[in-house]
Amino acid sequence: MFKYYGKYAPYLFILPAAIVLVIFFFIPFFQTFVLSFMDYSKDIYNPNFVGWQNYIQLFHNPIFYKVLWNTFIYLFVAVPILAIFPLFLAILINQKIRGVTLYKILIYLPVIVSIVVAAIAFKWLYAEQGILNYAVSTIGINPIGWLTDPKYALYSVIIVTIWKGIGYYMIIYLAALMSVPKELYEACDIDGANFLTKHLTVTVPHIMPTIALVTTISAISAMKVFAEIYVMTKGGPLNSSKTIVYYIYERAFENLDLGFASAMAVVLLIIVMIFSLINIFCFERNKYQI
Amino acid sequence: MKKLLEKLTIHSILIAVSLLSIFPFIWLISTSLKGNSENIFAYPPQIIPTDFTFDNYIGVWDKVNFIGYFVNSMIVAGGTVLLNLILSAMAGYPLARMEFKGKKVTFFAILATIMIPFQAIMLPVYLITLKLHLVDTVNNLAGFIGLIMPFAVSAFGIFLMRQAFLSIPREMEEAAIVDGCNVFQVFWKVLIPMVKPSLAVLAIFTFIGSWGEFLWPSIVLTKEAMYTLPVGVNNLQGMFSSNWRFIAAGSILSTIPILIFFLSMQRYFISGENEGAVKG
């Protein structure tokens, strides 16, 4: 094709997006590292360079390890459930049955509702004299401090994240299931395979890339949880439900210790970048081919 | 017979999961409709209110400026959508169709932003926003711009538009150029009308993401008059401390707009065609 555009046209088209990305992504990206070597805690307007001090403080802080541990529990509980259960639902919805659209709408509903409303709704379910404690009392269990007992608070919050994510991943799986050849299922039916073997031998191997994709996206979003914790527990009790992003927020905007919070942000950045690299290079490569 | 049993099992599982998906909202609605003479902590819990009333809705509507929150959310989400459409389409076009120096670098720089979570860079973003005076303490307009700009464009949008442009046959442009169009006319009059479906997808998913955004507005906003719906709803907890009837009514009220949006656009969300349209 002949070149119909001037020398500067490509740059003019990219310029507006580039300005936004430079100001709100690239400069902040590098500045995060710079901030992590500064001390803001004495005078927020005149930070001074302190070298590795924030990192030393961070690695000597027991809360840091608690927060890191909580975040990994979040990953280990939420990610497997979000990778497997929505697939199971997608397979069920993909059978020739009535009412598929209604099921999809109802199960997708938590995805579009504001996370703040979702967290408030669960806080109400979890209330001390709430409906969940009534439910457990009917089977003879004493009231549980869902959000007030350090043993349970983190898991109670994780349930909200899982509940809000199921519909989203189910739709991703449904799209992937369309690509599985129907003849393979028919062959299984002739062999008399049951539901489980049929899907373990045909469906799962066929949509492995999607399973892997869902695993990494749900891992990345589990690393970034904030609103659930902010609305329901504020990280408590006793830091038991505090995760990385909430801790960054707390140190930066409540303690005004931007340097320490930035060191924490660098840790988050590194972990998320590793997940994203895996995601881009293994699963979404074709989407980003130059 | 075996087939019937199988279908029955599938339906019962799906009905159970559907109920679990909406139950937290049902219980919230139930609580919001209970009057003062009914104990909302009663055991066993009552789903159908015995003292049925809309008073909680009226009460919370009088005390909380929902229209204000709604308008603020519309301004922020609308502005974010508009900028994303314009900036993504503009940036996606040369990446799909033109050869220029630095194309590879630009491509990978944009790709790299996918790996940078906003939560990790939000502190410098906040400092920059302050420095640019884009906060509500300056004036409301500056406040809105500050809420919008960090999300004005995304790598996801740029790549989505690039893909859309790649799928258009080159003959379309060639014909237009022969007819005497310049590059801007080709872009605006020939290409943009042809990528409308992708623009619609980008608009809808950007809107949902922006509408639900909570972290950034709760960092930058200082004035209640500037609150968006999620920030306003979170604030209900403080305003009505333990008046769960009001908190429930307010939460439900705030959900109505996005519910209408979802139900009218549901095919975009649940058809699965837009898989990969990643949430915020």
C-alpha cells in the first residue's frame, strides 16, 4: 500500500495517549522507586534521602510478614476456587437446558454491582446477630465472629471476593467451551463415559490455556484487593485481614509515611509484574503480536 | 429416565448457585423494607417484612444527596469513557496501519503498562495530581479532571482498537485516498464508523470499571459534594452507624442505575464474545 500519511501523522495520533501514559503511568512508575528511598515521616513537604532505610524497616516489621502471609492465603484460597468452580458452572450451563440466559444474568449480577455495596451486603450477613449466625445456630454451633474473630476475618473477606468473581470467570469459560468440538463428546457418550471422565478427558485438556489464563488473572486481582477490606474490616482485628494494598493505603494516607508505603508498593509491583509476565508470554501472546 | 434425572440435577445446582449469587441483595432489600416496629435481628429471620414500609428509603433519600452522587458518578464515568474512546482509537490507528520510527518501542512501552497495577503506583500518581492542582480543594472541575485523568486511557483499550483496525480491509482506505481524503479524514470518516462495535465494547467495559472505582476517589476526594456513588455509599456506614435499615435502603438505591444499565446491555456481558474485556 502506498504511504498516504505525512511523516508526523503517526506521532500526532499517538501523542494524546502518550501524554497521559507518561504523566500517570511511567513517571509514577519510576517515582515509586525514588519515593521508596525517601523519608516523609518527619516533614511531608521536605523528604530526605535515606537510602535503603525504608526497606530495612520493612523487612524488620512483623506486620509486613503478616500482610504478605495474608495476601498469599488470599491467593491460595481464592485462586483455585475461582479457576475450578466457574468452569464447573460453565459446563453445566453449556448443556442443552432451558433458562440459560436467566442463570447467566443472576450469576453475573455480583460482578457488576459495586464492590462497596457487595461488601456492605456481606457485612450485614456476617453481623453478630445476623442471618449467618442464625444459620449456624440451627446446626448447634455457637455464634461466630465472622469479621471480629482474627481466626475467621480474612476468610470471611475472601468469600466476598470469590462470590463477586464467579460469574466473571464463568463467562470466560463459556466462551472457551464453544471451541471444544462436539464430536469428541459424542464419542465419549458412545463409550459410555460418565460426566466426570468425559470432562476430565475432553473439556479440561482442550481449554487448558483458558484455565491458565483465569488462574493468572484471578491471582493478579487477588493481589490487588482493597475495597472489601476497607469496607468490612479495615484490616482488623489485629491485622488478621490486612493485605498488601490495604497496608500501603494505611501507611501512606493514615500514617503519612509515603517512603515506607512506597517500599511496600515496590514489593507489590515486583510480585504483580512476575504474574503479568507469565500471563503475557504464555497465554495472551497472540493478542499482543506486533 | 436417566436424562431427566441428569437435567434435574443440573437445574437444582444452577438454581442453588443463582440463589447464592443474589441472596445477599435479597436480604439487604428485605431489611430495607422493615419498619421500626419489626426487629431486624429476629430469630428466625424473616425474609418477608411483617411491618412493610418504604420509610427507610424516604428517610435516607432526605438525608443523603443521592442525585448529587449519581451526577458526580455520571460525570466521572462519562468523561472517562469519552477520553478512552478518543485516545485509544487515535493511538490504535498508527499502531495498526502505519510504519514509523520508534513503533516497536512505543508498542512495548504500552504493553508494559499492563503489568503496572495502579495500586502500586498510586502514591506518586497522587503527588502528581496534587502538583497539577487537579483536586477538589482547588475547584470542582479540577476535582473531576483529577478523578478522570489517571484512567483516561489504558493499554487494554489501545490494543482492542488496534485489533479492530487490523481487521478492516486496506482497500477501504485506498479508495478513500484515491477520492482525495487526507489521513485525518480517512481516520474519522472511513475507519471510525467501521470500528463502532469495538468502540461500544470499550465504552461499556470502561463505564462499568469507572462506575465502580472506589480506591482512587476515596484517596483524592475531600468534599462530600464531590462524592461518587461508591464513596457515598461507603459513607452511609459512618452517617447511620448502626441503623441498618437506612444503610440497606441507601445501598439498594445506589445500585438501581447500574442494574438498569446491566439489564439493558446484558448481551454484551454474558454472550462471552467479549471475553478478555478485563475488569478494573
